[in-house]
Amino acid sequence: MADGNHLYLVDGSSYIFRAYHRLPPLTNRHGQPAGAVYGYTTMLWKLADSLNKADGPTHMAVILDASEHTFRNEMYDKYKAHRPPPPEDLVPQFPLIRVATRAFSIPCIEEAGLEADDIIACYVHEAKRAGWKVTIVSSDKDLMQLVEDGKVDMLDTMNDRRIDSAYVREKFGVGPTELGDVLALMGDKVDNIPGVAGIGPKTASQLIAEYGSLEAVLANAENITKPKLRQSLIDYADDARLSRKLVELVCDAALPQPIEELALTGIPKEPLQEFLEEQGFKALLNRLTGDGGPTSGRSSSGGGLDLAAASIASTPARPAEPEAISVDRSKYETVTDEESLDRWIAEATALGRVAVDTETDCIDCIIARLAGISLATEPNRACYIPVGHSGADLYSDAPNQLPMALVLEKLKVLMEDSAVLKIGHNFKYDWVMFDKAGIDTDPVDDTMVMSFDLDAGLHGHGLDELAKLHFEHECIPFKQLCGTGKSQITFDKVPLKEATEYAAEDADITLRLWQRLKPRLAADNVARVYDRVDRPLVPVISRMERRGVKVDRDYLAKLSREFSEEIVKLEERIYESACGPFTIGSPQQLGEVLYGRLGLKGDRKGKSGQYSTDVNELERLAGEGIECARLVLDWRQLSKLKSTYTDALQAQINPETGRVHTSFSLAGAQTGRLASNDPNLQNIPIRTEIGRKIRDAFVAEPGNVLMSADYSQIELRLAAHMADVPQLKTAFRDGADIHNMTAEELFGSADRDNRNKAKTVNFAILYGISSWGLAERLGISKEEGKFIIDRYFERFPGIRTYIEQTLQFARENGFTRTLFGRKTHFPNIRAGNPSHRGGAERAAVNAPIQGTSADLIKRAMARMDRALDDAGLEGVKMLLQVHDELVFEVPEGREEEAAAVVREVMSSAAEPALKLDVPLDVEVGWGEHWGAAH
DNA sequence: GGTCTCACG
DNA sequence: GACGTACGTGAGACCA
């Protein structure tokens, strides 16, 4: 369990009462009572400070009582009836508890109808199921029922005491499992649990210890010698049974927030500092900002950073120093007998973690067949298990491999063991391979995603590149084993000795990478985005890729033929107007024809000094009446559509599934967006009518429809929230047309022309504007462009502040963050070259907005399957993501229900982590093909 | 392999 | 005054 998760559940409600009674009546700087809040704050501080220490929390939540009335009142109307009202000067402190918790960026959980104790019990139950350790921060005796040695303990922060079952036994004479029976017998004055009159803690423990259970005590009441005790047990047996039910903790209610979302990493400094200042808690404030921070004196490398991590954020990111390692490939083992396999699995199980890599005969995981699996448990301790190697006639060792079915059967137990963390590099691929074998791998860490969350923008995240970067180690190149080009062989043909060296090395490096990167997640304050946004997405994306989307091949073929005919016609006319044939697809030749042979005016552009023939130039010429330019534009459009879409897409249809399986890259775009490749399904045409036809090729299976749900104007909404622009926020809340509104602010009226201009300006703002760029787009002078930008800043002052602050932060730190903490690095932000620097600045202005949008849709995706399942919509399948759009296959007749669930999940994606000032509107449509779903 | 062009958000 | 010029992608065609 050394590397397992450890959930800390803080019993906030009981803590505050104890803090109130224990601390002097302090007041905050507004003169309001704040003693209990102060005590509470120091307690959270202490807990957060133990983050990443041995046995410290990896996950944490504060649990509060939401309401007075619970199911126990239904059961027993006098429950807690005699409880006196809380002291007058404690009452105003209750809401501050939530404020304090938020300041620490720790999730705060409460649920109507449930007491804090029950919510805690539910989380304990779930965490145990997931193989996590749990510590309940409380000293409440009812909660001691949950203690289970090695799995669940309690922490009494006031007395600095761990509560285990020995402690419970010492105090109550029975273990945690019998404690409920003792509590039922003895009753509780404060909660008004009746118990059995005349029986206190001592007698209760004695009885339970002697008879074993409450029911046994009641059954044997007649035999009890002490007459008074005997009579009480007989008279109050019903009270005892009622009490038993009242002290029973509910552990099967739905969790208000999944446990994975409770990941605790660092504590961002800003909100905490603001809270401490607001309350005037000077001592803590000094600890936060001064040198004597709570973690000073401790090593800042590796783990152990939490509150201090906040101050790390103000130092620019430095590339990590490589760590010298020695890889000894001779230590790797080829597993070809059952006994060795069992030994490796046992070792991984005992350790609770294992690096895994699969080797196959093809890079496309959908059609790939397994060649072997490698495992690593410690540096230099790795093995390769061949299962699909062929060529027995070529290599004498090939027949030695274990049967694939046997290996998979044994590995299934390991891969599905919730107490064993599986570590992979780009695990999505391996996940699919195991999924095809009926193995549901969980839990998973992905070192590629970790590297991306830590260092996006600094370098790539491939295993070989990272090995070189972090360890100065050169991995065996794939080419060396399999060759290239025509003579390339597949991995299942590689001799076992070489295959073992290559495959085991990958697992070995992955494990070492994990050891190096994992502690940095907390130290760099990205564990939250990793744990809550990107990591949960790995299996979600894997499933989407495996499902694929159905494409109508005949329809595409028909389109191809139509485009072909049209292209031929256009070619003839182009040659005619250009006085002779040439390669239209060659920008070079086209440039010569237009600006040489036809003598038109044009600009040379780019490094190569070639004439530009892009769409802007051709549009300009076409506007001047040059027919040839118009024809070339049409030709370009059609040949693009044909080659990239109608032809290429047909070739991408998987013969087995009849569907197209894209690959989504999790570490693709610097901003945190996904990228789609092989084929790219995120750039299917929609903007022109003719291109749109290609969307009609994307269809649903018979009996289903395709449903599309997209966020409306999400980036502008986020800009309104993040830059805090009141007019924009109001407009979005009122459902106004945002471009019309901008047009009115900028130009005084909103006719069609002004609206289009305003739209361009709105986008320009998101992308990091320059007056020249805007002028170019709008076809106006640079001065006019500047005037419009100035006016925009004047009307929406928040935008200018946002841009300035973002750039200042980026210059100081070398990176930006999204609202969910995702980092994007900009090594060029202080470059001497103004062009490079300017590029980095514009990207830095855009990254927090584009990245937050990416975070939001990823959060929605991570929750989607569960939400659909909960609504009984298992038949609804998420297929594609296109940045602000999700595409589903939905059984006919279930469209309305599915739309409601999808809309709800997407529009509430920010919650509960964030409360946005703007609504996230989602537009949903469906039809027999993608084209009809918009 | 680099460059250009263009498809998408 | 020069620097180039909207942010983020992937893919196909051409050309050396």
C-alpha cells in the first residue's frame, strides 16, 4: 500500500464545536467571533502540511452536516431533541467554516438528509472498495465503528492521537465491529439516543464482551443474575433495538462527489492568503508569506510540498536536471513458464504497483494483435512475457512461449486488482489491448499524461524523448529491431532475446519515469488537473476509440465520383484561361502562371521567397475579375475534399467493424485540448455547403441516431468570467446575442456589417490581438484597427486587465494556468526575438481560455458514462469529441432522455470545483447522420 | 523532410 | 524602427 491512495475525511461539524469550547473567544479583524474558525483553520493547515509525508493524505474532503432534519428524525422523533441551540457567538462562525475550507481549496461535502457521520461512512465504504486507506479526522465515538486496522483509522488532531482498534478496545472493551452494540445499550444523552435505562458505558461493554452482540444480550436477558439489570434489559429491549438502528451508520448512499475528485495536491496560495487577510489571522499569514513557512526546512525536491508549493509558483519553471541511471538489460527476464509468471504477478501484487507495456504487431490498437506484455516492478527489474510470437521455423525459442489465454487469465486478476496501480506510458493503447481480452484495467497511472500535465510546452512526451531528457538514456530504437520501410517486420517476428530487451526496457523506463514524475505532480501543483481531469479520461477515450463511428462507404464513393467529374471540368477551364496546362496543385507553378505568365500583381512571401497563392490572394484576384483565380479556388476546394475526406476516409474504414476509429491524443495540444489523428475527425468540413455533405457520411447503426451536443460560445463565456466583464456576463446570462451587444458597444449600432466586425473583434481578443492583425482581417487601416481595439478595452476594461495580468504572470513564471490549474509553458515568453516573443505572448493570452474550455469538456466526458448509466441509458455511446462538441450514438426513442442527461452533465461541468458567473449553454440536436444533428 | 495550403474549433 | 502578424490542431500534395 506504500504508493496507494490515502483519503482523509475531516469531520468538520464536530470539530468546530470542540474548537469552540477549547479556544478562547477570539475575534477577527472585523470584531466578529472567530475562535472556532481560527482553530479549524490551524487544524486544516496542519493536515495539509502532512501532505505527501508518510501516511499523509493524497485525497481529502471536509464533511459537514447539511441540515438538522435527517432520516433518524423519521425513525425517532426525539432524536437530538434535547440538544441545546449552539452558542450565540458560534452561530456566525458556521458559514465561515465553508469559506475557510474553500480557501484551502479542499472539497467541502454536505448532503441533505444525511449527517456528516453517514457521509463519512459512505466514503469510507467506497474508499475501501477501491483499496484506498482512510483516515477520519475526528474523535467522535460513533465513527469509531468504522475503524479497521490497516485500512481505516482516525486522527484526533486536538490530542494528536491516532485511533486504531486497540484504542477502541481499550476505551470500550470491544472492537470496532461490536462498538455499535455497545453504543446502542449505553445510549447517548446529547443525541438523545435512549439506550437501556440504567446501563452506562461500563455495563454495556461488559455485556457485549460477554455475549458477543446486542441480540445475544437481549436473548439471554432472563439469565442475567443482577435483578435490576435483568429487568431493565427486558423492559427496554425495544429501546435498545431502536438505539441500535440510530447508531448504525448509513454507508450505501450515493456519493455527492466521486472519491477520485477529492485529490489533494498543493494548496494554491492566493485564495488562502486572501482568506487569512480577510480574517486578520496574522500569525498564519506570516507563515504563509514569510520565510518560516509551514514546510520550511524540508527538502523541496521530490515530495513534501503543499502550502509551500504556493510560493514555488512564483519562481520560474526550471527544466529538471537529468538524473543519471544505469539500465542493465541483462537483468531482464523472458517469462516462458507458469511459475515465473506467477512469481511476477505475486511480486507486483505485493508491491501494489507495476509498470506495464504491451507489444503488438501493429500501431493501430484496434486491429493489433498482442505479441507480448512487459512488466517492471523496480528499476532494472523487468520481464517480457511473449504470447504471440511466431516464426517457430526461424527462431528456436519461439515455441517456448506460454499460451496467450493462460497469460491473460492470470494477468486479468492483476490488471483488475483495485489495490494494484498499473503504470503505463500512453496507457490508452494498452488499455484497449487488454479491453479486447476482456480485461478492465483499473486503477491506472499514465506517465505520458503526467509529463504533459507537468511540462506542456517545454518538450514532447514520448517515452524515448523523456528517457533521454530525464535520464540521459537512449532507449533501443524500434527501427533497430524491426527495420524500416518495405523490409520492416512486425514485433511478433522479433527473436525473444531482443524483444525482451526492448519491451522490458520500456516498462523499466516507464516505472522510473513514474517514480520521478509522480512527486512532482504535487510539488508543481498539477496533481489536481491530473487526478481530476486527465487521468480519468484515459479509459473514457479508450472506449470512444474502440467504438469508432460508422461511415457510409458507398455514399463517400458516390461523392468522390461527383467531385472527380467536377475537378476534371475545372482543370480544362483553368488550362484554357491560363494558356496551357500546369500542375494546379503546385503553389510554385501556380505562382509562376498567375504572376509570371498572366502578369498579375502579387507579393512574394515566406522564407522561400515564393509568391503566395493562398485563399486570401486568390480571393483578392477573383474579386478583381480574374476568372482563373476563381476556378483555382473551386478546384482547390474540391480536390481537398476528395483527397482528404471522401477518398481517405473510405480507406480508414476498419474492415472488421465497418467503422472509423480515430485516435485521440491526450498530450496533443499544448493548451490541454485533445487532438484527433488517423484519421483526424475533428476537422470534418462544415463551413461550406459542399463540404458539409461529407458530414452526411457519418451515420448511426440501424435503430440509432447520431446526437451532437455543443457548447455555445464557450470561449467567449469563459473570457467574460475570467476577465470579469460585467456587460458580457450580463449579456450571456440574459441570453443576448453577444456579437450584437459588442457591435452596439463598439460602433453604436448593430447592423449586419457591424455585427460581423464585432464578431471578428471578439475572436481577435481571445487570440491575443494586434492592431495590424485586426486591420488585416477587417480590411481597414492599422490606425482604424488600433482605434477599435482601444475602444474595446475602454468599453470592457476587464479584458485589458486580464491580458496584462496574464502576461505579467507568464513573464514571471514562464507558464500560464487554466481555472482548473492546467499549466502551459511558454519558454519564448522572454525571448529576445520580438517575433518569437510576440507569438508566445499571444499564445499565453489564449491558453488559459482555450485550456479552461478543454478542461470543462474533459470533466463532462469523464462523468458522462456514469450519468448515462444512472439514467438507464447504457445504450447511449459517446463517440467523438470536437473541442466544444460531443457526438453520441443514441437508440431511437431515447433521444429526449439522452439529450437531457448530456445537457445537464455538460452545462454543470465546472461544478462543484468552480462556480462560473456565466451559464454554459449547450445546444443538442440529432438525426440519421452527423450533418442532420446540428 | 520541409513548405504550403486548408479542413476544423 | 524592425520584427511579422490571431490561438490551437492534422493531413495531403508537391518538391528537393
